[in-house]
Amino acid sequence: MISLYFEHDADVGIIGRGSTIEQAFESAAEAVFSIMTNLETVQPDISVAFEFEEEDLELALVTWLNLLLGKARELGMVFCRFHIHRQGNLWNAEALGEKWHADLERGVEVKGATLTMLSVKQIGAIWEARCVVDV
């Protein structure tokens, strides 16, 4: 899996890549949460599971990222590991992380994933998921 960024005026463009659509989504989530802190310092002590339904792959990416951000805010957490599995229109997800604390360096707050430059596509053997996140 590879997480990348691209230039965008006021916000941040994120790119997730992987050999499956799920890996691309997981990589995109890593890119989002890497904006907020160094994920290598976050302990995957708490697991949060959820599911959602979405047929459209691009809207599924935005839904996935926004649900992760919402859960993180609601629980006062930061996530560092991500797992998602797709069965038809149903997406089963899990995020692991810990509560925010003083030892975690805070980067830029990500408010949400947007529809701007939204794309989920397969390029050869690699899936790529990208969008702009509001910071």
C-alpha cells in the first residue's frame, strides 16, 4: 500500500494505492490520519468497528473517510491502522488507535473528505483512491 499527497490550493489532496480496492481505501485513510499525527507513534490499542452501505465506489471512499473522522472526533481518538472489506454494497470496517494524549504530536486537523477531485479507479494492477480533504 502506498499513501501519497498532491497539491491543492487551501486543502490537501490524498491518494491511496493498493493491489485491491480495500487496500487503496486503507492507504487513503492512512494518508488522512498522517496529516494529523505521526502514525508510527500511535498505539493500536482500541478497535472501533462499523459498517456502511454504498454502491458507488467514489462515494464509498468519501463515506469511509468521513465515518473514520467522525468516529475519531466522537471518541477523542486517533487511528493508525485500518481494515475494510467489501461484499457487494456492504462495507465492513475496523479502525485501531488510541485516545489523544499529550505525548502525541498534533499536526493539522482534517475536517472531512470532499467530492473535489474524487476518483477511484484501477490503473493496471493497482487501485487508486483519491480526493481532497478539508483542513
